[in-house]
Amino acid sequence: EVEIPEDHPRYQSLLTRHRIEEGVEKGITSKQGLIAEGRGEAFDYLLGEETTPSADEAERVAAAHLLLADHPVLSVNGNVAALVPGELVELAEVVDADLEVNLFNRTEERLQKIAEHLREHGAEDVKGLKADARIPGLSHERAKVDADGIYDADVVLVPLEDGDRAEALAEMGKTEIVIDLNPLSRSPQTAAVPIIDNIIRAIPNITEHARDLQDEPRAELERIVAEFDAEETLEAAERQIREGVAEREREQERKRES
Ligand code: ATP
Ligand code: MG
């Protein structure tokens, strides 16, 4: 067990990395998951490692969608299970959603381990093990889902999803909420609600918004959903990255001059 000092300036990033390492050791996270983590960290660094006002708004809209849904499903892969297992179980409870394990590199062993890991964190029913339905337009292994899970869902939350599958799910007519730190990635670009934020911050914040909104009338939730502009959210994240970099450059310039 590595001790990370809480006053370290990059505490959260080190903690995240450590959880992914542990996930790999436990057989929950794949080696490709380590690479995905590295890509995510780079974008989080550029975004300032905090939830931007625009991401916070998208998280509120996601909460409204999940509360309005007839059958919401939260999709779980190896990185997601390693980073936010308990937080996901809590969100599923608050919005009454199913949890379904869905892997890019699908192996029976890893599926079982992730389901077990979620149960250890309080999940009662974990879907994704039956794999008795297919997403149209994807190769066999990538297409597998549960008939009474993602296949049947009207709203799906897919954090860190691969672009092809995100597109195929959207084509099935599902309302897709994607969490991804890279605003240029295809997955958030195909989403009805792109959330450009670290999943570690995003999931608890969606839960908090859901608690806030759960007693609102449907008409109010529908208004929140209708007013959302996905394009504007992606642009805001890109702007944040460009302006953050420009600001740091100006700072270094000032240091050199003084
Ligand atoms: P592309 O979409 O650009 O074709 P890809 O989706 O195949 O690439 P991956 O590395 O498989 O690339 O995707 C992982 C994605 O998950 C990256 O976009 C990365 O920013 C994102 N990501 C990684 N860790 C996190 C995290 N903790 N929170 C949110 N997003 C994350
Ligand atoms: Mg992607």
C-alpha cells in the first residue's frame, strides 16, 4: 500500500493512478486501461484538474436524463470499476439504474472479477454476464450486451467508452451520456450529453445533482434537458484547454522577465 501525502500538489492525480495500478494487480483493469489512464491524465492536466462550470452543467443535465428515464443503465469497464465502484453503486441507487459490465477486451474472468468487485461495494444485481443480445453494427465480441440491460435501456451512461461502440449505441436511438476527458474524442462527440471531466469528480457530482433534482416535477427536468447544448459544451472544454495553456505561457513569460 503506497502512502500518498494529502498535501501533495497533485494528490488526486496520484491517487487515481494508484487505483488503476491496483485494478491491474487485481485483474479488474486491463493493460490497455493503463494507457487510457495516461491519456486521461494528460487532458485533466490541461483542463486544470477541476470540474469546469460547463462540465458541472452537463452533469446536472445527465442527472435530469437519468431521473426521467424509463430504464437507465450505467455501463462499467475495468477503469471505471477500479476508480469509482462505490460511487457508481450509489448513483445507481439514487436514480434507480442498472449496472452492466461492458468490456472492450472481453474475458469471462475479468467480467466475473468486476461483477464481484461491484458486489463488494454494495451492488445487488450486476448485469453483463448473460450477453444474450447484440448491438447492431459491431463485431461479435464488441457487440455483446444483456437483453434486459443495455439492449433495453433508453438512457445509458457510458464512461470512457470507445468511439465505435458509442456511435453504435447512439444509432440504436439511445440517449447517451459520455464521460471522457478528451473533448476531441469521437465518443463525447456522438453523445447527447458529453461530460468533459474526470470520472472521479463526475460521478459523485451527478449523484449530488440527482438528489437535488429528484423532487422536481417532470416538466422542470424536461426543461433542463431541452435547454442543453452539447456542441457548446465541447467548445467550452476546448476553449478551457487553449486558454489554460495560454495563461501558463504568459505566467512563464512574466517569470522570465522579472
Ligand atoms: P479516440 O476516441 O481518440 O479514437 P480512444 O477512445 O480509442 O481514442 P482510449 O485511450 O481507449 O482512446 O480512450 C480512453 C479515453 O478515456 C480517453 O479519451 C481519455 O481521455 C479518457 N479517460 C481516461 N481516464 C479518464 C478518467 N479518469 N475520467 C474521464 N475520462 C478518462
Ligand atoms: Mg475515445
